Amino acid sequence: MAERGLRKKLTGTVLKNGMDKTALVLVERLTKHRTYNKYLKRRKKYMAHDPQNRCQIGDKVRIIESRPISKRKRWQIFDIIQKNKAEA
């Protein structure tokens, strides 16, 4: 049986979960400026597939790359690292 290729994994925070089986995840990363050596915070939003609608706003989640599920969804919720303390 053929193994899957290595898939990217990212960690982020759930911003929205109003859509059915979809969550909007904000991923922040630090990059170093080449010339000024200053660290810059880069942000990107990803639409992630959440089949059981488990995620709540503010949850810290790990997402994993997957096949295209819809026009903008190419990621899936892999696991929930930390539930939001305000809602729990």
C-alpha cells in the first residue's frame, strides 16, 4: 500500500465557525527581515474542513494539508490543542 506524502501542518486560532463543516483559522508566524534583522509577525487565514463542527471561536487548533475539498478549502482540522477558556 502506498504511503501518503508529507503533508504540511500549521497551528492557529479559530476566528469563525458559522459555516457548516468549516472553520476560519488564523495562523501567525514570525519572519526575520533580511536587511534590518527585525522580526515581523505575518498572518494568514485558512479555511479548514471541520466535519463534526467541533471547533469553537478562540480554540487553538492544528490543521493539516489535504486534497481540495471546495473552492477555498485545502486544509482539515487535525486536532484541537486547547479549548477556549472563556467558553469552556
